Amino acid sequence: MINNTNPIIRHSVGLLNLAEELGNVSKSCKIMGVNRCLKRYLLSLSRT
């Protein structure tokens, strides 16, 4: 689990933690209301 106290980064870290918990980046993006561009970027990172 990733932790950060910076409020700007906190949302992204929460998204990544949720994706790790759910095991699904697409579902976590939908729950958190993240746009498609960022979703595609996160998916590309999760595949590497």
C-alpha cells in the first residue's frame, strides 16, 4: 500500500490503492471518476 500526505497526489494514490485492492484498474477508475486518458495510462503502467 502506498501512502502520501501531499493532497495533490493523495487522489492518485487512492486510485492506485483501490486498483490494487480490486485487482482491476478499469473498475477503480470508474468508481473514482477518472477520465479515459488517465485510465489508459494507468492500464499501460499496470501491464509493464
